[in-house]
Amino acid sequence: MNASLPSLSSPWRLSVAPMLDWTDSPCRVFHRLLTRQARLYTEMVTTGALLHGDVPRHLDYDAVEHPVALQLGGSEPADLAACARLAEKWGYDEVNLNCGCPSERVQKGAFGACLMAEPKLVADGVKAMRDVVGIPVTVKHRIGIDREESYDFVRDFVGTIAEAGCEVFIVHARNAWLQGLSPKENREIPPLRYELVHQLKREFPQLTIVLNGGVKSDEEIERQLQHVDGVMVGRQAYHEPWQMAGWDQRFFGQAGPAESREQVEAAWVEWLDHRSQATRRHWPQAMRHALGLWNGEAGARRWRQIWSDHKMKALPAREVAALADAARRGIAADAAEHQSSNRHPQPA
Ligand SMILES: Cc1cc2nc3c(=O)[nH]c(=O)nc-3n(C[C@H](O)[C@H](O)[C@H](O)COP(=O)(O)O)c2cc1C
């Protein structure tokens, strides 16, 4: 890796993407048992929900989540400014504006990806937020909308918003097709074009450019860090959480918090039980975020089945953990024995 790259010291070097219904506060607490350094993002919260809804419900989080960014969905500069103020008051480390979500609901509200057609409005929103808060105001966007595939489009978008003072751009490296694709398809079908994101970094070396979309392996993260300041990982981090256990050492040169899957599981179950007692919120909603912890290991499937079993929901988390763990260990021991007898066949 090139030691002269700014990415080595950037707070945006590695992050976990904002994901609606997924990266809620319990999910972020779980991720913090695996990495202390990666930056975490909330799910998108709309300005309407914040200004007219239950603010603590949307903004409460656990202190261990820092550094944590609040992602906003909205387009009205005055509303964005009011919400950015709330984000700062609540202690968030960053406020991020969503200009990449293609869902129809979001399009009706005239925000998300369709804002890419209105860079001036985004610039006004960014300026309004920057005028009232001291925390970084960042933007997450696509490389284009619909069939607009020229580099100039995304370059002009970034250029206009940078003039309003935005210094950090998180770029999901595919277009959003606003008609005819579901949000899920819009994360899979429009082709990834990383070279456009690399070109943005070359053209705007003073800006922090973070690449997002389709990044899976640590080797790929490393490759991308040769070209950009940071990488944001979404689905891979969520589905294969144990991968994050290696991130602090590999990408930040710091010891990570996770010694073993067992230790992460024990800390997580303790947190779940503590939370159930303190708030009477039951564990299954939170536990779903951790179901990938043992992926790739013998007994993982059985472990997941036990945690997902409806009948278990009445028990405290620690009791389910004991059952799931015993089953997993049994299968792992059988698998190890089978392997060793294959290696050292017994005489008949
Ligand atoms: C379930 C789900 C919900 C998402 N919700 C949001 C969101 O609220 N805000 C946002 O900017 N992107 C959202 N995204 C997009 C991700 O942040 C990310 O840009 C996308 O998944 C591509 O990155 P990946 O290939 O690493 O997953 C969501 C993605 C998923 C899978």
C-alpha cells in the first residue's frame, strides 16, 4: 500500500454503510464488538420523521457506537439545518445527506437519488447545514441517474456541492435507475463503474472520496484504498460480520476488540440480556443482526436455526445462547473427529 496516500489517516478510511431496517442502534453495537475503528452510519432518517416525530426514538444510540454518523433524507434546506442541529446536539460525529436512495417513496418526497438532478438544491441544503453545525456534513450519492452515464454529470454534481463547502463524498459506484427497478434491483443491476470514482479522486484531490458498492473481500478494500480515501462496505459487513474482526489490525494498525467468535457472542448476549432487563425490549429484533456470526464454521446453520426458532423467544437470551452453543459445539466436535479419522484411517 502507498504510505503517502491521505487515506491512511482519514476518519473515512473504512465504514459500514447506512442500511434501512438493518443498521439500527443494536446492529451498530454488535458491529462495535468487532471493530472499534470503522465508521458506522445510521439508517436513513427523514427530516419529516425527525421534525414531526419522536426524536429520541430516531436519535438515541449507545455511547459505544462512536464514531457514528446520522444519515438524513430530505431536501428542504431549512429542515435539513434543523435536523443537522439535532444531530449535533445528540452527539453524532457527522451528518450525511442521502442522495442515492432510489425508492419510489423517497422520490415522492423529492429526495434521495433524484436530488442528483438538482445539485444546486443539494448545495443549498449542505450550506444550510454547515452554517449551523460544527460536525462534518457529508453527502452519499450515486454516479448518475437513469441513463445519464457521463463522467461529467457526477463531476459537476460533486463540484457544485464542494463549492458549498462539502468535503466528503461517499459514492455508490453505480447509477440509480429511477423507473422500473426496485431498490434491491437498484443495488444489483446497474453496473458498477469504480473507475469514475477513481477519476473523481484524481480530479478533486483535496476532497475526501469514499468508494461504495459491491466491495466484499479485504483484498478488494486494500486495492480500492490505492485510489480513494476510503471504502464503505454494506451488505458484506452485515452478512459476514466476522470479517470486521480483522479490520482494525489490517486497515488501522490497531488491535481490534474481538478475540474470538465465542468472546464476541458472550459480550453480545450479555448486552442483549442487560437491554431486555433495562428496557423490556426483547432480544429477537436485535439478535437478527448477529445471525451471520458463525458463518463458514461447522454448526453455524444449527446455531442460527436455534436462535431463529419461534419457541425460543420466550427464553432469556443467555438460555438460548447456551442451547445454540451446545448444539454448535457438538456439530463442530463431530466434524473435527470425522476430519481426523479421514486423515488417520483406523485399521479395519
Ligand atoms: C437493506 C438495505 C438498506 C439500505 N438503506 C440505505 C439507506 O437508508 N441509506 C443509504 O444511503 N443507502 C442505503 N442502502 C444502500 C447501501 O448504503 C449501499 O450503498 C449499497 O448496499 C451498496 O453497498 P454494498 O454493495 O457494500 O452493500 C441500503 C442497502 C441495503 C441492502
